[in-house]
Amino acid sequence: MNTRNLTLLTDFYELTMMQGYFERQQNETVIFDVFFRNNPCNSGYSIAAGLEQVIDYVKNLNFSYDDVDYLRSLHLFSEDFLQYLSGYHFTGSIYAIPEGSVIFPKEPILKVVAPIMEAQLVETAILNILNHQCLIATKASRIVYAAGDSGVMEFGLRRAQGPDAGLYGARAAMIAGCVGTSCVLTGQMFDVPVMGTHAHSWIMSFPDEYTAFKTYADLYPDACTLLVDTYDTLKSGVPNAIRVFDEMRAAGIHSKNFGIRLDSGDLAYLSKKARKMLDEAGYPDAKIVASNDLDEYLIHDLKIQGAKIDSWGVGTNLITSKDSPSFGGVYKLAAIQNEAGEFVPKIKLSENTEKITNPGNKKIYRIYEKDTGKIKADYICFVDEVLDPEEDLLLFDPIETWKKTRLKGGTYIVRDLMVPVFINGECVYQSPSVMEIAAYCRQEKDTLWDETQRLFYPHNVYVDLSEKLYEVKKQLLNQMSKTD
């Protein structure tokens, strides 16, 4: 992000709209919300990721001479507008839910408060960044959940849709709980563990499998995981690995990290047989690593079948979120500031109920059950509303309004989710390291009920509106539906 000018990473219509506002001298301050409508991957929750890259993008917004010359060559933009772009910089404010947070549909995960020309320009890149990393973090979180106590290694770089998808997808996967990545550039840029073993080509390049194993063990005695399925897993691979381990032990080498990797075949059957062979040879501490088109569902089934697998290398299905390839985040106008400095709520209508937006300048309270620390609901309200956890709180479904829950005062606690990121163009937020975000993400997932984390038919967390916000939304809907 630091070495590239991403200012033109935008949809063309953002610029044509900007020029329209410029020509009409229409540049009032507005509020745009970023939110998503459904959790991907049939999940009961999603994971916020990508904010650091959004910050980098906004900090470096700057139309270069080459950018302006290119836009001039399109013969669509006036010289006055191009002159304005030459001096462009972001002067607005941004609020966001921090990375690693558990998030839910229909709630703002990021809010832009800025002059409309500035707010319009940043739409596409913000969505591009957040949609990708939130998607991969959510998919990775499900895989990590399925793996349980056994670690998940992200191995997807070569199958990612381009370098950025591999680089930042690995970053998102680490946030969501992976223990390491094969992407060395991600390791360098974000100071996260890099991991890997060797390929089948290493085995095939030697006269025989034993020699390949022996050479690798000599080179990496403390990171000796041998790929045993090049020729015959149980008749050749595992016996040759045991032979090498025996020779290491005889030479007084006590490896800190050794084992085998299975990359094909019936992983449940092979891992159980391999575990028995390793144990009988005196290596109960040898680890068994599995790869081969894994995802959360296959890992879940393998564990049910008693597979003896200690860690998982997951590539294609994680880095591409193969079963759900898009996150669906949108960027919608929520309010426009009037001459008195007040934000006037705006609403988007649709024949699809889920596409009707929530109006106004909003914030989100997360409500936790006091006894358990688990999430009870998220509560969207106007920024001037204050919840007192010592008072009773009525929660109701904003669509099926007859579904109501009353929380007794003193039985719940609340937390304001959004934090300031930019204020009047100045960045006021320092992103934690990726590993710090990952630790925070683990804490966040601990606040989810088991029913919400399960892979199949998870329980949905309620995202409710305050009575005040609901009434304003209802009034706007009534106004918009009036006919002459």
C-alpha cells in the first residue's frame, strides 16, 4: 500500500459525480455507512478486518500530475475540476469498529463523515479493502473453529486471485486465528509467523525417498516435517520417515518440531494408521499435518471420524472463500448536514426489505449478558442516545416488531463499538500489530454463544434499533410512500 498510488482505485462514476457536485457548488457534509446484509459462508457472525489498509489508503490520497493528465485525456473533466483534484486531500472524519471485532449484518462497520465530494471518492476503495479482508477473516475463523485445539496454517498464496489477495488474505487469516502463513511477504510486512514444509518435487528430485528425507532432516533438524505421500504413504513414506527419525535419535538430535505431512488420500484412515506406526516406533510426539483441499466442513467430518491430525494446512478454500466468494458490503448515504449544522436523516427504499437502509447519524452499542459475558444483542441508535445499564431495556426486532425482549436493569452491560479513526482529516487511531489484533479477535469470539459459532444452522445474533431510530425510520418510510 505504501509504494503505490491508489487514488484512482475508484469507480469512474465517483469522479463524474464529484464533478457534478463541483459544478453545482454542492459540497455539504454527509454521512455514509458501510455495512453488509448477510454473513458469508452460512456463518452466524463475521470478523472485521482491513481497517489498517483503509487508513493507509486515506492517508495517501493525492492526485499526482500523471493522475490529472490521465483524467484530462478522457476529455470529460473541466480544467477547474482538475485543478480542484490537484489539491485534493481528505478533510473528513471516519469512525469504525476495530479490526478483529465480531460484527453482524445491517450494522455500520465504518462511517464516513465528510464533504460529499470527498465521501464519494473514497467509497470504492474502502469497500474493496473491507469486503476482501472481512470475507477471508470470516472464512478463516470458521476453519479455525472447526479445527479446535489443532492449529490451522494458511497455505493459499498460489491459489489466491492475484498478489494482493494472497498478501492481505493471509493477513486477514492471521487475524482470525491461523497460527502461521506460507506467504513470506505477509510475514515480513506484518511480523507474523511463516510456516511450510517441502513439496513433492523435493522428494522426486532425489534418487529415492529416504535420501530426500534424510537430506531435509540434516538441513532442518528442528523443523523436520516430512511429506510422506509422494509414492506410497503407508508402505514407503511413513517407514522412511521413521527410519530418519531413528537416525536422528541415534545421533543425539532431539528435534523440537518433527513429524509427517499427508497431502492426499483418505486423511482419516491414513492419519490413524500413521499415528499407530509412529507411536509403535516410539514417536508419540511426532506431529501429523494434513493438507489437500481442506475446509471447515471436511475438517469437521475428519475429526468426527477420529482422524489423528495435529495441524491443518488450508489453502484454496480459505484464501478464495470458495463457497462464498463475496462479502457484500455496501456504502450508503445516511444523513446530510443542513445549514443549521444538524444531520438530516436519509433513507433508501427498496422492494427488497433487507435493502432498506437505517437513516441518520448512528452508533452501535453491544449488549452483553452480565452473568456470562456473552453477546445478547447489538443496538443501533442515534449518536446522542445514551444507554443506562441500570435501567430496563426493551429490545425488539425492527422487521418482526412483535418479537420483543425486556432486559432488566443491572443484568446487562454495554459497550460503544465504533472508535474515531480520522477527525477532520487527521488520523487519530494507531493500528495494533496483526498478532495483537489476533489476540483481541480470540477474546471477541469468546463472547459469542456456542450456538452462534456452530458451522451448521447457527443462531443469529439480534441487531436491533432504538425506539427513537425506529420511529424516525418509520416516519421516513411513511413520507416516501405517500402518493398524490
